[in-house]
Amino acid sequence: SIGLNFRDLLNVLGLYPGPKGYDPGLCGGDAAGIVVNVNHHDQHIFRLGSSVFGFTPGGVGSGGLGSNAVTPSFLLAPLPPGCTFDHAAVLPTAFVANALVWEVMLSRFEHLESLLVHGASGGIGLAAIQLCKIADVATFATCSSALKRAFLRSMSVRTVLDSRSTKFV
């Protein structure tokens, strides 16, 4: 399974930000699947037939969305129990991006009490909300539609605001 995220959309549209001449790579860098070959140095980490998920730099397969990927073992993790390949394939970018932000936030603030998550209904926003819940940090969330706001409220996010309204300010 391959996870597509906002980075992939920007890439396809030719809008991915970065320095002039920067190549964001192929789409489909988040993936989940079954190990079909193992480098002899990594045989102690994964076995043939192991279910894994993680990053596949440069995309999966020759066109970015193929059926096979070659990736270093340190970019993979065992599939969590009860998690499907489809669900696991959308986790890597969202949670790694948040882990990096979270590390910076916690290093700057001894006790973080609240956090504004703008665009909270996207993959990175939803991951941020889950991390806030784990750390017992109050979440203020924004998103663009009534349906998305209702979804966030169903996740017990108490303060959900319309990101398209001037009332947000």
C-alpha cells in the first residue's frame, strides 16, 4: 500500500516549495507491505514475510507508484498489531513531521499547556492532535468546513474554529 499526502499533491502540481532546482522526488514515499528480500546485514532486523511500514525515498517502484520498493531497514518499522497496510501507509510522514516539531516545542517550553493546530483535519494535523492528547496538552484546532469541524469535535477537540472566517482572528 502507498500513502499519498499533501507533499505529493504539491509535487504533482509543480508547486512543491524548495530551493531553485530542488527535486522533491517521486510520489508515494510512504508505504506498507511485506518484506520479500533482505540484505544479509539486516537479517537480524526483518525476516522474509515480515509486515512493515515506513519511508521509501524516491517513491515506490520505477515510476513512484510501482509494486516494489527498495529501502534501508532503518526507515522501516514492524506493522502495528491490528493495523492494516492501508492505514499504516499514511502514518510515516504525518507522525515523523510531528515528532520533529514536538521535539522542538518540548525543548523550548518546559510545560506546554496548549497548542494551535492550523489545518487540523489533514494528516499532520490529526497526528498533532493525537500527540497533544497523549501529552495532555489542550488543543485549539482550525479547519475549513463544517463537516471537518464536526469530525474534530467527534475526536473530543473542544475548541474548533473556522480557518476561513475572519472570526478566527
